[in-house]
Amino acid sequence: MFKKIVTTIALAAALGSTHGYADVVDDSFYPYRDSVPSHEGLNVGMTINASNVDQFKDILDSAVFDQLKNGLWEMKVAETTSFGLHENYVSATRKNLGKVSLGEGLGQINNFMAGRPFPEEPSTDDPRAGEKLAWNYKYGYNWGDSAAISPFYWKYRDLDSGKVERTLKFSFHFLNYKHRVQHEPIPEFPENPSDLFRAIYVQVLEPFDVKNTQLLIHRAENDLVRDNTWLYLGFQRRVRRLATGQITDSFLGADIMIEDFEGYNSRISDMNWSYKGTQNLLLPFYNHNDQVLATDLKESDGYQFVDFGGQGGCFPNISWQLRKVYVLEADPIDDNHPISKRTHYVDAQTFTLPRTLIYDRKGDLWKSWIIGQAHPDHHMAKNKGTGVSIDDAFSMLDVQAGHCTTGQFKGQVDPEMNQVKLFTVQNMRAKGR
């Protein structure tokens, strides 16, 4: 009888533990399943501007608050909605829950297979909580297993005059070689001699003076191995490897460096990571098809890009949602880095980086980074059901120079647009001929 009671208690404990584990994953991926955050006076459909922004200071990051207070733009408020990631990514997280751990040093991780490595709620008592959040971003479902932004328009603008100084047209491509969950081959490409985790390929389509400029980034599975980055300049007609420091230079004269792509585009081991707490903040999440869209850029299939307005045309005309946010600070290991830190406002459901503040070496605010996130089910038809939070528009505002670079995306989750041969130096040479 005693043995039977002990066995029953042990089984009940095991079931309780399993249920608790399931809750960890559900809490991470479905934070709004029971309720959504609220704030006194905040209503769906309202506009926040200089006249009423003071009452919403607690749910705005400091830079956005100052911009609204100073009348640079106005914010439209929409309801908080769930941006559920692909079910295969969630299932992979559940399957590997509790098996992943950090290594002894920064940039080391053990037993990661697929999904979100550390879905557990972060704690300020954990000195490595920030590092875990950074790994969740690196192995996040950002663009899924493969996707393209084609075309992708960058406009360089003067904040005061609103003059568009230059427009570049790009094609961007992203491919995960490993930890794949949706598109074949799963879980990885069988032929991967360099043991790559991810690759990014960029080609400039217009204007003529920089046409066929190309960028290729190979990111190794081992975070301690430096990225291989190549640049093809059309007027030189040759491929050259970029030195490490060049990823923090202005890219093609924009207010953006290569390291800024997607919010942060480098290794975990290049930064010290600090978790600064959890907040409810307004973030640029929306349904693309519900916005008032631009009419100046024409696509043959009828697709319309996000429009821009506010001072200088530096701010996307999109709606914002009150969402759960992890505040993550990253300061460079390299003392020669041009910034002192980034403060990332990480969306807790998607682990995208829709808001980032960048500080110069003196510690003063330098740049304000917005990456608008569109729901895949209210975007292009091919994106429906992909479970990818679509990067849809961006604004990088240099607050010190009074200048911005804006981006308008046609994001497509389409593996046919991202063949492996695209992500090779040989392809760069062939495209440049």
C-alpha cells in the first residue's frame, strides 16, 4: 500500500511538472490568450500627439515620447493582437524545453536543436538573463526558414526640409541552413561544409551608379567564429572581403550600418547583454492591409507599400499596439566600437526588435530605430499562414544629424526565391558581369 501511494504521488508530481512545462511554452508564445495589456486613458482608435502624450509616458520608450512631445509625428493606437508564430516552431520549442543551456562563456550554447532556446520568463536575479534573450532573438523565427524582401526601397531624407536626397532599390534574401522547421530540408541542409547557420544576400537594383552592388553575409553555427562578409562593387567589378570593423560603417551612405540589419545583425559574443526588466509599451505592430498605403511606388501585382509622414517624412504611417516587452541592453565588447550601447525593446511574443535606441560613445542618444511588424495573415496572400512577423517598414532617425533613412518592404516568405546558389561568392561574380 505504501509503495502504491508513493507511486501515485510521484505520477501526480510528474503530471504537474509536465503541465507546468507546457505553461512555460504557452506563456511565451501566447501572452494575450487570456487578456491584453491596458493603460488608463488609452483607447483603440485614438491618436497620441503633443496634446496628450504626457499621460502615456509610462507606455512609451523615451525617444518616441520626446518625438511625440515635440510634434514630430502622431501615433495611431490599434488593438493588441496576437502574432502567433508557426506551429512547427512552437512544437520544436516544446520538444526541446529544458534541454538547452548556456555554455561557460559568452556566445556558447549547449544542446540547441530548434525553436526558442529559452522560453522561460526572464528574471533580474539571473545574471545571464540578457544573454538568454539574445539567443532567443538569434534563433527566432525572424523571416522563418527563408524569405525575401523584393523590392526594398531605401530613401535618404532631411528631417528639417523633408527633401528626399536619394532613393535606392534593393533585393534582400535570407536563408537558414540549420534549425529549420517549416520548409524542406528539415532540420538542415545536408551539404553545409562551412557549418553555416544563416546567410543574407543583398543586391542593389537601382540607381545606376550603385547598381549590382552586392553584399553577402555568412554566419557560422559556432557563435565564436566571426562572420564572413563580402562586398561586390559594380564600378570595381570585383568581390572583396569586408574587415570586421566595416560592418559598423555607414552602409552605402545611409544612416544604417550592416550591424543594424533586422535590429541587430552580428554575433552574441560581440556584446555584453543585460536584461533590464519587462514592461508594457506601445510598439509598431499592425495589419498592413488595414493601413493607408503609399501610392507613389507601383507594383504590377497591385501591392502597395507602407507610406511615411511626420516631420521630414521620417515616420511610418502605421498603427501601434500596447504589447509585452523585454528591455534588453547590449554594450560592445570592443572598446573601439562606434556606439556605447543599444537598448532593444524586444517584443515578448515574436522576439523581433521593433524598437531600438542607439547611443554614441559619450552615452548620448544617437539613433532611433523603428521596424514596423505586419501580421502575415493581413499582408500578401503568399504570407498567410506562415507565422512570420513581417518586417514591413523601417525608419532609422539620426537625432544628432537631423537625418533619416526610411525603408519600404515587399516581404515574401517564399523558399523558391532563396535558392542556396544565391548565397555564394560565385553568384556575386556572375550577377556582376
